[in-house]
Amino acid sequence: MGGRRIRPVYGRWFVVGLSGVSWQRAYASRLFFTDLTIIVLMVLGSQVLWFGARRSELRIPIENLTDFTIGYTLVSLALIGFWMLALEFYATRDHKIIGTGSTEYKRIVDASARIFGLTAIVVFLLKVDLARGYFLTALPIGLLFLLIGRWAWRKWLIARRRDGQFVHRVIVVGEREKSTHVVEGIRRDFAAGLYLAGAVTENGSIEQDLVEGVPVLGDFNQIVQAIELSRADTVIFTGADTFGPRRLRELGWQLQTLRIDLIMAPALTDIAGPRIHTRPVSGLPLIQVDFPAFTGSRHAAKRTFDIISSGLGLMLLSPLFAWIVIAVRRDSTGPAFFYQERVGLNGNHFRMIKFRSMVTNAEDKLPHLLNSSDGNGVLFKLKVDPRVTKVGSMLRRFSLDELPQLINVFLGHMSLVGPRPPLAKEVEQYDNHAERRLLVKPGITGLWQVSGRSDLSWEDSIRLDLYYVENWSLIGDVMILYRTVRAVVKPNGAY
């Protein structure tokens, strides 16, 4: 099959490419030519937009001398060149970041912002009369299309990874318990492109897989042989008490010779990158972890974002609100809105507003349905709930019944993004772990909603909520809102 072979991946059969380096180079080349095409079109397009096909010149005043003039075409070519150099300097196509996470996008924004700022400074210092329209069209719109281009290529890459292509072939090295924990985390995110080709453990027992589909290839003395056997291009070291610092350093030297990437998996879990800082001390790469902050300027910015967004949302969606009110009232007797007491920030109670999607006596019928729950043990859910009205079923399918919670957001009871707002009886079952969900305001949407909603287990729901509580960011909120729109369009787990 042309350098490929069939291997099982997570219980399915996929075509797995052999060379990690080759696909990384090919993918980076595609990004390069896409970036170049976008920048050329945006910069030259801005020039044509403002100056047409006529020759236009930029005057640069020089004290006591005749002004120096250059054509705008030369200015455009210089801007294109410096912009591409900035993207290269900021390593926006580094194989360690492309295809997963937000770092790729952040670096593109940083590189473009630096070009924007540097150009503005040069124009100011030289007192150049640069056409503002040309400048303010090329860079912001160019940045937008750069991000769209990277997003489009990432969607293409993820689609290929679903078929087992364009992946890093990985073996995990470490104690069985630690490696199992890391493997389970990797399997939750196939989009990261890490194909688990095998494992190396302390005893090297090949009779029993590390987990299903991940064979044990040997012990710590057979790492190189395991790499050759699995044709891995990446080693993830998960830790082992018997694997000392000197031995780990020697392993690094071996992997360097073999051109194999080495990834260290610390015991830290559910901690996002911005909270992690390295502090080298005498050759030791110490890791400092910032504690999550629950007050301060970041939370003030989040509240400002909530007020503006919910206010605009209420105004723009008011016609839809009116239509839903009429539809709910016509479908069944009773009010259009449903109010329910929920638990919010620091355990404070508030009345959450929703469009009514059930019959008015739904609470009275609940005791007879408890034994039929399709939920996860703590949350009561029914895939086919007889209490749901015809219009209510449609509202729930597309999460339209949640829209009135914009009022709760505007009033400060909730946030646009946050943990799911729990009932008081659910909070009574919380342990110390789960109670940390109450350290931030609950949200209309959150990681739980874009990751499966009612299909999630209770443990996964808590894990996602706690991850959000301790690692949230405004950019992350925007990404969750975007993913929410996708989840609503394709409503898996909504019932």
C-alpha cells in the first residue's frame, strides 16, 4: 500500500503512515504557501482597492534634501516579505504546535501585531504620509484570513487524523500505572494526532497490553528495540522510580541520534499551559505552577464581556424570543417561561430562567420516572421524557430553551461560559472535589456542553468543569462559544 500498513487504532482499523517527519514537512509547506497566498492577495488587494491600477508613490521627507519617493508596489512587496519573516521568526509553522491547541493562532496574532506596530513606529519616526486606509485594510483583514486559513487546514488535518493519517507514532515509557493515566488522556483527544503504537514498562510483560490496543513492547532495557519495532517517531516518558536522571539523560542522547522526539509527561494533570512556568536551576528544569485566581482584572474583563455580549444578544434575539413565547403558549397551557432555583457562585442560590419545554406539572410526575433515568447517576436525564412538549422537544434539541439565561448573565447570576448550574439536591451529593465548581459563576455553556453534554459520565462532567474553573481564559471562552454553535447545529447528547 505504498509505504503504509493497516493497524488497529482505538478499536477501529486505519491506514497509518510510516514517516512522521515527511507529513510534518508536507503540512508545513502547505501552511507556508497558504500564508504567502493570503498575504500577497490582502496586501496587493488593499493597494488596488485604494489606488486602483494607477502608479502611486509614497514620499519620505528628508531634512534639507529633496523628498525621496518610492512606489507603493515596492512598499507592498516589503510588507509582504517582512510579514512572512515575522511568521517564520515566531515559529508559526513549528511541527510541535501546528494542528493542535491555541498556540499556533496566538503566534500568528503576535507576529502580525508586531509587524503592525513596527510599521506604525517607522512611519511615525520618518514622518511618512502612509495612506491609512491601505495600511488599516491590509493588516487586520490579512490577519483574519490567516487565522481562517489555518483553521481550514486544521479541520482538514483532523479529518485525516480520524482515518489514522498525519499522526505521530508514539510509544509511552514508564511505570504501568503512570503510563495508563497518560494513555487514557491521549485517547480523549484524537485530534492531537498521537497514535499509540505501544508501551515500555518496568517489567516488560508482553502477555498483557497496557490498555486495550496498546501492546507492551518490552522493558526499560529494550526501548530502542521497541522504537524500531513500532516505527515510532515520538517517545513520551511518563516517569518511573527506577529510571534515574542519568539514565534519562542517556536516553535523550539516544533519541537525538535516532531523530526521535522526547516528550516528558509530568505528574501534573488538568493544568493548562499558561499556569506552567519553567525555572531552570543548576540544570534542573523546575516547573512552577500558578494557583488559579478567582478575583482580579481577568474576572473584571470576563464580567464586562458578559454584560456587553448578553445585552447585545437580548436585543438581537428579541424577535426570536417573541416567536418562541407564542409557540410555547400555543403548544400547551401554562406560562412561556420556567423558573428554577439553582446554585451559583460560592453556593449562592438564584432563579434560573428558561423557556418552558415541559408540561406545567412536570415536577409532580418526576418521582415516577426516577428509576428510568438515562443520566450519569447524579444528574437525572431521560432520552425520551414523556413530560416534554412537542415544541419543547424542538427547543431542547437546539438548546433554544436556554436562551433566556442571557437575562441571568446580564444580571450577574451567571456567565456566558462556566460550569453547568447545579440543583441544590445535586450540590448535596458533592464531595470536596466537586465543590470547587462553585468557585466561579455557572455558565449557559461550557466544556461539558461542547464535549458530549448528557452523554458524559458524572466523573467526566466534574473533570471538565474543574479544568475550566482552574484554567479559564477569555480567549478560551470565545473558543467554547464557537464550539457551542457547532454543538447546537449538530446536537449530540442533547435531551
